[in-house]
Amino acid sequence: MAKSKGYPEALEKKLHDQRYYREDSTPDFTKRVEDKSRTIAHMCFQCGTCTGSCPSAPRSTYRIRKFMRRAVLGLESEALNDPDLWLCTTCYSCTDRCPRDIAPTDVIMAMRNMAFTHDIIPVNFLKTVTAIYSSGHGVPNNDVNRAARERLGLTRDPPTTHMYPEYMPGIRKILDHYHLKENADRIIKEREG
Amino acid sequence: MSESTANHTFALYLGCIAPNRYPGVESAAIKGCKKLGIDLVPLKGASCCPAPGAFGSIDMNVFYAMAARNLVLAEQMKMDIALVCNGCYKSIWEVNHKLKHNKDLRDGVNEVLKEVDMEYKGTINVYHIAELLYNDKFVGVDKIKDSVVNPLTGARIAVHYGCHLTKPHKDREFEKEVMLNTEHPMWMEELVAALGATPVEYRNKMQCCGAGGGVRGYDIVHSLDITNEKLINLKEAKVDALTDICPFCQLQFDRGQIEIKEKFGVSYDLPVLHFAELLGLAQGMSPQDLGLDLHGISCEPFLQKVL
Ligand code: SF4
Ligand code: SF4
């Protein structure tokens, strides 16, 4: 009977350990990244098209290709603790061009989601949440703009949650379902006192 | 000029930055589209899309649920959505597309929406206004040309396409195939030419404005440095104005030039106008009607050329 393809088990294990995992890697990280990002991160062959397309690369140490490698190697803590994780503008140029049809941008978003579960997140992201919790808008209206809108023949407040605050409880309920406001307030308070 | 009776009606999804910082975009979109046979009616009670950079980074599930709520408001009106912002397109179009095609995501979202007596059904479509203007099924370049009473003759105008309308092209489903070209598109230039202006290309025109992904809030200098690179390339092309189809890009280029002056000591004084504002001008709206005085960078030198 033909032998199934592959090395003997002992060698397989050795290669597995040597090539893919170090003592600081989390073996199931790749799978969790793929589940969250819905992209085939493990297909990355490190061509560098992504980094070559990235507007953030020339002006920082941020390298999307490196994050792709970390995804494949299971280097969870190295990925989630790197401040460069937050320098992706989500321009999707890398995703647009990746020859393996991977979405590196979505890998970054998945890693950011995971970082947030460890409270690793810059506060500006959380402030957008609190703004929306209070008014429904990330960039709310102000008096100068209200006067301008009136001059333009528009309603002083746009016909959004601004004009119809009765829609706000529903929005708060959705955000509360995920305990988002509560967590945002807690983290902002920890950072800023 | 043909003031045709409206034959398409859409729920206008406003987002945050257009109505709250550049209201001229809202009024020009409504009035300009009306002249082109499109009625835009308010999408009552809409919220932030939510901001894909901020919400997508924190928790994708909240991102889906919040965008779905806006979609359900339009479903209840039985109307397709039209919107004026690339960022909103990313949230509203993409979440609609994902929820239509993934039962697991849809079920997850509906479980949350049930708490607010809503259900996402997947019954409507989402369009960016630039797409409606370019696609002759709705408007098309010829009809725009016919609506021009004040051609922007002599003005050299560059286009900033932005990222989130067309990228990643592999996931997009535009009827007009040229809109899927993300390396060297020219369809926006056609729209600019329809207004009588001269479209001008420049180095690396498809580069991002630098504002997205929460980077503007996280590291403003890094973010502005990306914008500055684009401004250097635009200056080289000697343009009178830059046009965009995304109020967040507009904010980054317009208010951004003031911040760049403060932080890097360079000034460009390049007027930045949303395509809806340009359309309004060409259709005879006054700069006052468009609230152009609210822009951070004065549009005067450009206006003197075209009025
Ligand atoms: S472009 Fe795609 S395959 Fe190439 S390194 Fe980047 S993610 Fe990997
Ligand atoms: S999406 Fe992010 S990682 Fe990809 S090219 Fe743009 S900034 Fe770089």
C-alpha cells in the first residue's frame, strides 16, 4: 500500500517546532486571525507587494509584510504590542494588489480587535465611541455650522440623530450590548485620570 | 438646461462630516441631483456610519451592527441609499454586501437588532453619488454637461479619488467597469471635464489622503506627512483646485493644509472642493449658497478664475 505523503512523525514534529514556533508564539493565533479577518493569511508568500504599496511604510517602521509574517508564525504578543499596529490608514492598497488575494488590511483590523480585548488601544479610537454614544455622530454639529446650515436653507441640525434624538436609545442599546461605552470610559479614565 | 422631473428617488445618508462641517456638500448634492432627475430624501434618524477606522479597529461586530441599523432605516423606507462619502460607502455598502452574502454574520447582527425591534432583511442597494452621476443608467456625463450653466472653463482641476469607494476592487461590484480600475482610473476626470474644467493628472494620484484608520487621531504628524506628499505632487502639476468625493479626505486636505503650515512650515493655499460643490458651482449656485466660506483654505483664487 502506498505510504501517505509526509515525514515520519518525529521529524514532522521537529520541523513544526523549528520552522514555525518559538517559545513566545501562540500556535492558534493564525487561526484566530483568519476567523476574525475572513482572509487567508497563511497563503502569504512574503513577496512584499503590500509594504511596497503602503503609504505608511516610507515614513515609519510600520511594515505590513512583517505583520503578515507574525500572523503566520503565531507571534501574537509581538504583533499586538507593536505600536506600529495603529499606523495603517486602511487605504486598502495592499489588499487591492496582493497577488495571493489576501486582505492584509483586514488582518490588521483583526489584530486591532484582539489588542482591544487586552485594553491595548489608543484613546482617540475610544473617543469616537463616546462621541457617538452621546450624539450619534463621530463629528457632531456646532453653533457655527448650525448658523451656516440655516443660511444655506438647510435645517439647523441635519435630519439624523441630531434632529431626531428619539433614535438615540436604540443606538445606546446596541453599543451597550457589546459593553463598548463602559469599556471605553474605563480605559480613557485609566489613561487620562 | 433641463430640469427633468425626478425619476429616481434615494434615501440620502449624510454621515457626519458633510452635514456638520461642509454643509454645502449636502445642499449641493440635493439641489444638483434634483436638476439631474434624482430626488434625495432624508434618511431620518441615521447615525455615524460608524467610522470604519475607529469602530472596525475596536470590534468588527459592533461595526456591523451599527451600520446595519442605518441600513434598516432605509429598508423601512423601501428606498436605496445614496451617500456622499467614501468612508460611509465603506461602512454602509460593504456591510450591506457582507450581510447579504453571509448568513452567520446576518444572524449575529439580527440577534442584536432584535433588542431594538429591528431586523436586517437585505432588501436595498447602496450607491455613492459619484457612481450615480457617472452611470448613465441614473445620470451620466452627457446629462451633467447639459445641466451646466456656468462652465468652469480655464480651471485646472486635479482629482483625489480616495480609497474606500473603489478599493479593494476585487470586492466591488460597480456596473461601470472603468470604476474597478484602481491603478489609473479616469472616470472622475471625465466628470470634471463635463463641468467645462480641465482635468489634470499628477504623480501617484491614487495615494491615500492619510486620514483614515484612526491615524489622524493617533499620530497627526504621520498622517499629515502623507497628505503633504500628495500636496507636493499637486503643486508640481500646477492645479487651481483639488476635487474629492469624500468629506473626510476633504477635511484632511483642507483643514490639513492649515495644520501642515503650523507643523511643517509650508503652505500651498490649494482650494479643495467636493465634486458636489463643483457641480453646484457649474450649475449656477453661488459660493454663498455652497458655504464655501466655511472652508479652511480660501476658494477665492479659484472662484475668480471660474466666475
Ligand atoms: S502582498 Fe500578499 S503575499 Fe505578498 S507579502 Fe503582502 S500579504 Fe503576503
Ligand atoms: S491598508 Fe494599511 S497596510 Fe495596507 S497599504 Fe494601506 S496603510 Fe498600508
